[in-house]
Amino acid sequence: MSVEKTEVLVVGGGQAGIAMSEHLGKAGIPHIVLEKGRIAERWRSARWDSLVANGPAWHDRFPNMEFKADPDAFVGKEAVADYFVDYVKQIKCPIREGVEVTALTRNADAPGFMAETSAGKIEARYVVAATGPFQVPVIPAVVPAGTGITQMHSTAYRNPAQLPEGAVLVVGAGSSGAQIADELLRAGRKVYLSVGPHDRPPRRYRNRDFVWWLGVLGLWDKSAPPEGKEHVTIAVSGAYGGATVDFRNFASRGMILVGRTESFSNGKIQFADDLARNIADGDANYLSVLDEADAFVKRNNLDLPEEPGARTFGPSSPCIDNPIRELDLAAAGIRTIIWATGFATDYGWLKVDAFDSKGKPRHQRGVSTEPGVYFLGLPWLSRRGSTFIWGVWHDAKYIADHISTQKTYLIYNDWADRRR
């Protein structure tokens, strides 16, 4: 069987792979993009039905195409996927859907790499792993199978009607967990929400969206998370038109908040004694954004309306003041646990020396320690905004420029060899 050849092989046909293709195309660099499912597959098949983007349409997009929506709207998941399909057509991206890369190794006797795919072999001088951070759903080994409880990751949740009757425990209070718990509560379910450490920004403040404040305050461009915040999730939502995630409001509406989920035994689940602290830390993060915003308004003499009510928190609730430390699932009527507990990466197909002892990519702004290999779409790849649509576009440009520079060196080397 013949081996197909290309200059750059991009693995992944989501926002990262599409952005990479645009910049490679502009640079005139031949490339192929492989996607094992459909374009932007995870937006369609690994998200719940009512999901919308966490940022408004004017912000969460590539620079060269706007959404077909109100700029201030939070676009639904299908429209986001359709946006990427349209973008592929606009840039004439050479993408192949339904092709999975099963292994990629460095050539032993020639420059570049060899990819084994479901459609045959492809040889490439450079490889961009653009599969992103949301590859393998993580479900902590807390509640064993065989307990009679339906357990699923947030990627498998679709809507309230999908679940068995009864109460639901949602574990994880980041954007996914908070939005799913809210939807279930609105559907009339009894909901328990396990709240761990989190940041809780305002959705809007002084007539500007949270993403605008991060931009003018320079926080999108921060190159690394604050110490101790590396794994802290962010509770922000565009659901129902966009509103600040407020756990006190959830509790006042009947949701039962508990601390971080720790263990399980004899039909009972145990929670850490950290609920009050986690909520207080989230409040402190919320207020810090307001403080920075107020200082920016004053410093720049902006005419943005004051919003003193934003600093007033609602009353506490019994579940916060006297949190449950142990819960008998059967007695509480809990029939379902939804684990909104994040993801792990899976680079098992990428068989090169580009990972540390924990399996994490070794790179600088996406440029791997393995020459010719690049990573794109990972959190904090170059800045806080790297996993957002606009952020990955700028990261892709940097990597495309790096590949162009490497090609220049190779062209010079070939020219020098011919002159000898």
C-alpha cells in the first residue's frame, strides 16, 4: 500500500485543528487535517442538549467570521458546530472526517513522522496534536458499580427526561456541574450539588460582560494561573440569557449544597467539611473582579454605571450553615449521580518523546521538546485564553510561524548542500 505524504499533519478537527489549518493555508504550507468523527464532533455528541457557549457571540469566535446571531447572545451548541463547518468551507480546509490516527512514530531512516490511520499511512514532516484537553472523561473511583445508582459523566448527560425518577447528586460545581444542577432543579428534580474549590466571576458588571472585563484588565493574557489555582474550576454560565452563578440562590430555590465528595461506604457517601470555605473563596474571587473593574473605571474615567447591589449577597441557607457530611443515597432518594469532574488527555497514539513522567506534554507555547511535534488547544498553552475559540486561533498562528521558520532553515540547508 502506498504511503501518502504531506508537510504537516494536524490531528483533530475541532476549533484547534481548524485554526491551525487557516494559518498553515495562509503560509502556503501543505497540510492535512484528520478528524475521527465529524467537524467539531464534541460540540454535537458530547454535550447536553441545552448547552450554550460560555461567552457572548461577539467574543467567542474566530476573527474572520461572525456568528449568525445577536452579538450579545450565548450561542447554542449546534450553532457553534455549524459555525465551524462554515468556517472550514470559508478557508477551504483540507479536512478528512471519520479518519482516526491510531499511532504516530518518528521515522527511523528519514525525516519526519509516520501516522497509522484508519484510512492508511500518512507521512509528515511536522505533526500538530490538536485534540484539545477534553479527551477522556474522568469519574473518580468513589461509588462502585453494582449499587443500583445510575452514574454518568457530564458528557453523557443530555436532559432531565433521560434520567431515572428520583433525586440527583451532581458532583462538581464548575460551569458544567452548576448548569446541569440548575437545569435539573428547574425541571422539578430534587438536586444535591457537591461544591468544591472554584472561582465565581460575575456574568456582567457595570453593563459589561465578564469576558470584556478580563480583556481590558489584561487577565486573558496572563501566562500562568495564580499559585494554588492550577486546578480550580470556574463557575460561569451563558444559560438562560446569561446570569452570574450564585450558589446561595441555588440553595434558596431548594437545591441542597454539600462539600467536596470524598468517599463511599455501606450505601452512604461522605463529603468534606469545606462547603462554607469553598463558597467564601468563590465570593472572594467574585469581589476581586469587581474591585479591579471599579479601579479600571476610575483610572480611565469611564462612564459606566455604578452597581452597588452587585456586592450584596443573599442570605445563607441551612445546608450551608450546617452542611451534610454523610448522605444515605437510598434514604435521600438519589437514583442518579452525574460526575462533572473534568477530563484527562489521551496521547496514547502519539509515540514520541514529548511527555513528562506523568504523561503531560512538554512544550513551550505549544512547541514540543520533540522537534517537529506541536500541541494546540491545551489550557494555558500560552495564556489564560488558550482554550477559547479566539485564543486558540492566536496560538495556532504562533505555531504556524514556528513551522514556517523551521522550513526556512531546511530550505537553506538543502541550498547549502547543493553548493558543496
